Amino acid sequence: MRLRWRLLWLLIVGVLATIEIGILTNVITPGNLIGSFFAFLIGLVVISVLAIVGAVFIGMFVSHRILSTQGFTPFEQEMLNMRQDVRDLAERVEEIAARVGGRGPPKAP
């Protein structure tokens, strides 16, 4: 499945590169491309899709870089605090069980 998508993107980029080379060498003039309205619309849609996909990936990269340099999020800090509270409570229960003479809570695996 991945190979199909790679081939599709290579085909799209290849067609766009061919059109660009044709424009630079004056084999294809911009007037011919604009005159062919259907070809113009297809090129516009393909370029728009590639721009949106590129913008999404750049946004994901930038946001990852910004967020990864910071410490824990408030939610993660609260989870760590709760974990410490559970440990403290477990120790207190063990101490109480030892004073009472019971077996205490079962140990976690």
C-alpha cells in the first residue's frame, strides 16, 4: 500500500517537474497552460494539496520542537503528584497493618 502512494506522489511530482522544465525551455508557454483551462485547474488542485500537506507536516514538526523542550505538562505533573500520593498512602497502610498485626495489603507484581 505504501508503495502505491509513493509511486502516485512520484508521478505527480514528475508531471509538475516536466511542466516546469517545459515552461523554462519555452516548449510550453504560460499562455498555452492558461488557455487549457482543465490543465490549469488540475495543476492548481495538485499544488494546493501538496502545499496543505507540506504545511501540516511543517506545523507538526515546529509544534513538536516547541513542546519537547519544555518540562512536563500540567496534566503530567498532576499525574506524577497523584502517583506519589498513592505511594505515600500505601506506605501508611503498611505501617498501620504492621502495628495492628495484620498481613497488610497484597504487594503489586
